Amino acid sequence: MPEEHAEPKDRSVARSLMRLWPYVKPVRAQLSGAAVVAVVASCLGLVIPFVLKWMVDGPVADRDPGGVWLGALYLLLLGIAEAFLFGLRRWMVARPLAAVEASMRAALYRHLQRLPVAFHDRWPSGQLLSRGTTDLMLVRMFLAFPLIYLVVNSTTIVVGFVILLGQEWTLGLVLLVPVVPLMIACSVFEAKYSLAARKAQDQVGDLTTVVEESVLGIRIVKGFGRHRSQALAFRALAQRLRATELDKARLLAGIWALITTIPELAVGAALVLGTIEVADGGLSAGTLVAFLSTALALRWPVESIGFLLAISQESATATERFFEVMDVAEEEKTPADRPAAGSTSGGPAEDAAGVGGMVFEGVRFRYPDAAEGSAPVLARIDLRIRPGETMALVGATGCGKTTLTALVPRLHEATAGRITLDGEDITAMPRERLRELVSVAFEEPTLFSASVGENVLMGAEGAGEDELRRALSVAQADFVHDLPHGIDTQVGEQGLSLSGGQRQRLALARAVVGRPRFLVLDDPLSALDVHTETLVEAALRSVLRDTTAVVVAHRPSTVMLADRVALLSEGRISAVGTHQELLRGNAEYAWLMSGAGSPAGEDAYPGGPGPTDDTLGANAPAEEGSSR
């Protein structure tokens, strides 16, 4: 089960929210200042009962209109000061908290770029989007309001009860009676609401995924007339989210009713007892008015407890969801990725045997989440591609060709064995340098919401106009000059404003724009028509003469670009040779190139030539360098 659907961790709200400290630390002074301002503003409200007591026991009792007007002026000034301080608090937190949210969002984005491809294969994009948008918005709201007001209201309640007990301790004790049942109710509410909040946030991620997939796949939805089924699927998820939100609303309504009702009963009881004391002469009317005014001033701090707890719970689960991604280990760093001060990566190295080109030695690969005991995707790959040579990689669908090519730029890490480029182990290179040496073009071309030129120049940092035009010419992508704004034309999300063949040609241009030393092409011409393919192949030959390349091929026309061909079968290189040699000597290869029905089986393939120097290791099994 993917991590985003894992059960909520048994962690307190405080411990979850404390993980925000590294991001909050730079703005702690502003937040502390805002909290002090809010506390002062809240405590000003507790001064009002003293003014009322003075007015009732003084000017009102003495029938002094001037004193009443003076008291009214004091109340007005206190109200203005309180309003000003609350506005100042909001202004003080707006800028720093926007910075906190921006830094967390930037950190999440940077981290996502550095996570292994296997992580992105497992996690739905909608879940990641919701963590970077909705969840971080909840965190910012918590820091702006609940965090400060948990401090402010707690301080206000403590100071208020000290004042109440000082005014009339017997009535103050009456108001303290609800504390125990309220604490129990809040504890039960907190436990239930945390589960509902986590469930709702996960469901928002699922809903985001469905919306994103439907938008990106709108051509499929419309082409197959599946808008109704997609709408039903969306409605089902939306109904689940609605039910969860209603559960949250019921929990919040219940706790709010308790927090409102129980203190109101206590205030009513204190009012009755206080009135009796005033009637008996044991308490002045002004003191009773001041006491009740103080109690009423504490209504909002007390009643807001449920609301603040709810937002705190949602923020805690949002924080957990954020750190679920941030806690995933980035691509494993090798010593080469952490060069010592003053060191340089240097140029290409030669190994002890002076072997150049691209070499696979005993390479094995199994996906990290593969079932235990399952066969590896690549059992043992031994292959040497000479400097300046183009090797076509051929094999049945699902045999691991794309996986093998993904190991070269370290999109996946080999489980065992090693890969060398000009004699240097790729794990000993900094990833940045490796990916400058190796350029890739995938079968499914990915374009970004940017201009044509920006998409192509992603393949080489610092490349200029001349390199761009050369790459477009090689990929036969001169169609871009006929677009509305030429190379500055925006291609739109996923490049869907272009045809499949146009996208593939731009992806190929991106791969060759930097004149890479090593080139990995995964069936780069599959979407081209026959005539365009011929033109691209002719132009591509000039590029391949100056690079060491491996090309995944399914068609004879693509194979003809290569100097030699390697046949991948059952996780091994079963034969290496020229196209004509393998056609004559390997039945499996001849079948793959002919497009005929399924062969009778491996036993039906005639034996081919014996081991050659294209497989490594004198003691390697014979079938690794020969046809089966």
C-alpha cells in the first residue's frame, strides 16, 4: 500500500507540529512579537470590567452624568486600542508566514526532484499536488491564527480566572466546575477528529489525481465516450469526501455545543448566586457587574477551544503528510556526489584494461518493490559498446530494454554489477556530470508548458541559437518555424497541441542539442511516418558518428542505424552481432524482425555462433555471448 494511504501515525499533535520548527525558526521573532501584541490586546478586554465596576459603584450610584461620560470615553479608547492591536497582529504575521509557506513549498519541490524514479512510479501525482498546495495552506493558516490564539486564549483564560477569583472567589469556583468535563470532551474530540481529518486530506489527494488524469486524458475520455463513467467515478470519490467532511462537521458541532452549553450553565449559576449575595448586601452591584463582564469576556476564548483544536488537528495531519514525502530518502549519494573542497571531477578516466566506450559488467536489476523471490528484470548483463559505436538493443516486449537504458543515467540503480563510461564507473561520477555526459530520449516524449526552444534547450545548459537550430534540423523538426511564433511558440501542457510525431522529434532534438558523448535512445522514431523516419535517420547518422550510443529498436529501419545489435532475452544478452549475422544465425532475432507469430519456443531456435569478445569475462556462460 502506498505511503500516502498509510494509517495515521500514533503521534501527538504537539510532536507533529514541532517538526515545523526548522521552517518557523527564521521568523520566530515576528511570531513572538505578534503573540505579545495579541496577548496585550486580549488583556485590554479584561480591563473593561474594572471600568464598568468603577462606573456602577461611582458615577451611576452617585448620579454623576459627567463621570458616566468619562467612563464611556475610557471604554471607547480601550475598544479602539484593542482593535488597533488586533489589526497590527495580523499585519505582523502576514509577510513572515507567506515566506514560511513559500520556503516549505520550495523545499518540497526540490526534494521531489531528487527522489528516485521508483518513488514517482508508486505515488499518484494528485497526492503530491495536494501536499504541496492544500496541506501547506492549512499549515500557514495554523501558524497565522490557531498557534497564536492557543497562546493568547490560554493566557487570557488564566488571567481572567485570577481576576474572577480575586473579585469573588466563591463565584469563581462555580465557573471552574466545568473544567474537568470540558477537558474530557476535548480529549475524546481530538482523537476522533484527527482520524477524520487525515481521511479527508487523503481523499482530497485521490480526487485531485482523478481530476488531473481526466484532464490529461481528455482525448481518451472523449474518444471512447467515457465521460459518463468518469463523471460517475468522480462523483463517487466526491461523495466519499462529502461524507467525511460531514463527519468532521458533526464532531465539531458536538464539541462546540458542549463548550458553549456547559460554561453558559456555570455563568447562569454564578449570576443567580451573585444576585442573591447583592440582595443580601454581601456583594456590591458594581462587583457583580465586573464579575459577569469578565466571565462574558472569557466566552470567546473558551468557546474557540473546539475550533482551534479542529484546525490544529488538521494542521498536524497536513504536517505529517508533508513530512511523509520529505522523509523519503533522496537518490543515494555516492562519494562522487559530495566532492571534497578544491577537487575537480576531471575528464574521462580509463580503467586498468584501458576499456573505453560503454560497458555493462554483470549488471543485475530488481525493482525495489518487487515481490520477494520473484525473478529479476535483468539477470546478468555483460555487454561492451565500443567508443563511437552505435548498438541497437532488441528484444521481446517486456524483456527489460527500457529498464536497461534507464540504468545508464542512473534513473534506477543497478542491484549488482557495474556500468562504466570510458572506463569510469558511473557510480563514481557525480550525477550532475554523468547526466551531462549521457543524453536520453524516451519512447514517450514529455514536453513542458514552455516554448519550443525552451523545451529543446533543456537538453544542454548554455546551448545557444546555433545548437538549437542544428538539433531541430537533425530531428527534422523544422516544422516549428511554421508555428504561430516559431521557436517561441508555447506548446502547452504535455505538448498536447502537437502531434505525437512532432513531440517525438522535439524530444529527439532535446537529446542531441548538447552533442553528448553518450546517447541513449528508447525507440525514438516509433511515432514517425515512413518518409519522415527516413529523413530523421539520415540526419541522425551524422550525430551517431560522433557519439557512443545505445538505441532500443523494434523495427528493422531503426536497427539499420546501428553498427551492431544486442539481443536481450530473459534478462541476459543472448547474442551480439550485425543485423545480417543475427538474421542468419539467430531464430529469435529473425522472428522479432519478421513480425511473425509466436515462435515455438526457445528450444526451436537453432544454435548460433559461439562466444565473441562482445561479452565480458573469459568464464562467462556461453549463452551470454551466443545465440540460443
